[in-house]
Amino acid sequence: MDNRLGIDGHRDMLEQLFRVGVDHCLPRNVLPQLLPTASPRGRNIVLGAGKASAEMAAVANDTLKGTTVGLVVTRHGHGASSSTGDIEVVEAGHPVPDSCSFEAAEKMLALAETATADDRVLFMFSGGGSALLCAPVDGVSAERKQEITRFLLHSGARIDEINCVRKHLSRIKGGALAHRAARAELMTFVISDVVGDNPSDIASGPSVPYQRDVSKATGILEKYGYADVGLVVGAISKAEQFDAPEHPIHIAATAQTALDSIASEVEAAGWKPVSAGQDLEGDATQMGKAHAELALRYRNQGERVALISGGELTVQVSNRDGHGGPNLEYLASLMLSLDGADGIEALACDSDGIDGSEDNAGGYVSPSSLRRASDRRLVVEELLSNNDTYTCFESLGDLIMTGPTRTNINDIRIILVDPNARSGSHA
């Protein structure tokens, strides 16, 4: 790990640390050792969805023995970096499903039904699959499903709440896909982007048994003020119930996989790693304030530490025309709360390379960030309250741009605290 100071202090080091965490969770590094080594009597049928699913399909194509076919759906621009053979890759909309999401779901359901007792079906799911694979229950149109998704995304609802509603409104989630392929040998492989790493929550669990609770799903919609709850209740109540077969489920990588690798790197570079939580949830702005207080406490104690955290924060959207995801809102809040304090630098990025729905993975904050913002006549408080943090970090040159990483274990946040650093030693 390069621990030298550059023009932006430890920015290079922070970006390297983020890359280390991501690399330890790439499908090619975590999946091959979990896949079966023998050929089935019939086909290997790979079915999957998520921002890592195309790369998981490429690993399956390279590793599995025998005839391998299938279909996976990933976000536009997140296709595999190598051949997937006869496993078709469809790119679709995220975080709101598009026509490709609906078409891919119907095609996948049909393919699952072709599985025989001689076949082996390998389900491969990662974060993002809930939007990418969409087959609404009868009585809920594609347009209605998109509307509900947008409403919940803008409401500040937690991802587990959003996925609960999605499962109740779906003919493919909540174990329904596995139900279609029940005659075959089944195996599930997941890369987790959810707090708690419950396989049923990853991509809303198309292959994982799930007990529906209509009152819970509708209660979530009522909690956030959705107007047409009655229509949803009627559709869910009439929906077919699916009994997904029990089968082996393998969790290939989680946020902890990434955070542990980062902790080892920072320790080797002479910093004390401190976990600020693997599975943090809640409002991004409030978490930024809390982590600023934590960083200042360590600095005032004279401790050189790296505060490392994961999880998934949320944003309360007041301006639907704003730009910037939860990582930038977290960093803007952190920046304001630190108020230019010496010796503290931070990075917050989404491990899939996309912060919310923008083109950046996240951003970077240094002790000079607030001053540089003022020099550019940027009012950070207003940009934050207006959900327009992208404008702030773009103007500062402090966006982190990685492009699609082809994995997804959720957000990675790192705060470096160096009590010996002083203003003028870095940007």
C-alpha cells in the first residue's frame, strides 16, 4: 500500500483501499471454489440477476463442466468482461425497471420451466437484481410497478422495506423462480449487498423460500404515504403463493469480506483499523454528522486510525431534479461537520461503481474541501438540502469515478485520521 502524500493528501491511498475491498469480492475471486466440479446428467442452467450477475455467468461458463446454458440480467453497462458462452446476458434498467426488465423476467421464468430432473439449475444473484428482474402479479401493471419503485426510492424507505414490497408484487421474486425449476437439482450463489446478508433479501430472493405477509407489505406503503394502497392489497391477496424447494445456498462475498481486506491493508500501512460498523443503515446526512464526531474524537485523542464502515444509507429526496447519491450526501454532511479540521480525509463509494443513479462511485473529502467550495462560491449546506451534492463534488474535482466494478457488496466508507497532519501538508 502506497502511504505517500500526494497533491490530495491520502486520496490515492483511499482509492487504492477501496479497490482492494472491491477486488476481494469480484466473482472471479470468490465464486470458482464454490461451484460444483462434476457434470450433471443433463444441462447446467444458469439463471441470475444483479450488477455482478454477468461476471458471475462468465465465471460459470469458464468453470462448470458439461453443457452450460442460461440467462442473466444486469444493469445497462455492467456486462461481463469475458465470454459467457451460451449464457445470455440481458442489460436492463436500474434502479427503476424498464421494458428489458419485464421481458427478461418472462423469458427466465419460461427457461426455468424447461428444467428436468437431469438438469442442474444454478441461481446467481447479487445486489440490483430486484429492479432488473420484474414480473408483476396480476392486477399490477408494469407502469404501476415502476411508479411504486420510484415512490419508495424517493421516500427514504430502507432497502429491506422496498424489497418486501417488491416480493409481494412479483411472480418471480420470493422463491417463485425456484418453484418453476423444482424438478431439477438446485443451487444458489449470492454476492450480498444487504445488511444482515439474508439470501432472501438479495435481489429479493427469486430462488429463496419466503413467507408472504400482506399486512407487512401494505403497512410499509402506508408508512411512507403511498396513495393507492387499496389497489395493491387486492392484487397481493389474489396472487399465487409459491413453495420454493429447499436447496444449498452459498454466500460468496459480503461487505465483511471487503472491510476485512481493507483493515489488513491499512494496518500494514501503519494505521490502526477501527470498525465503525459493517451493516450501517439510516439517513446519510445524519451518519455523516455522527462519523465526523467519531473522527474528531480519535484525532483529539492523538490516535492515527482508519475508520472503516459498510452498509447502505438512504436519502430523503426533496428535489427529484437533484443529482447525487447517499455516499455524496454522507460526505457533504461529513465535510460540513468537520469544518476543515486538520488531519482527516475520507472516501465513501458504492462498491458497484454507481452512487445512486449517477456515473460516479462516490467521492472524497479533505481538510481543504470546505474552503475550496467557498472559493468556488458553492454553498454546501444548500446543495445538500437540495439533494444536489453531485454539483458540489464535481466542481471540486472530488468525484470518484470507477465505472462498473461488476460486483456489489454495498457501500464502503473509509476515514483516515492523522493527528500529526497540519494545514498546508495536503490539499
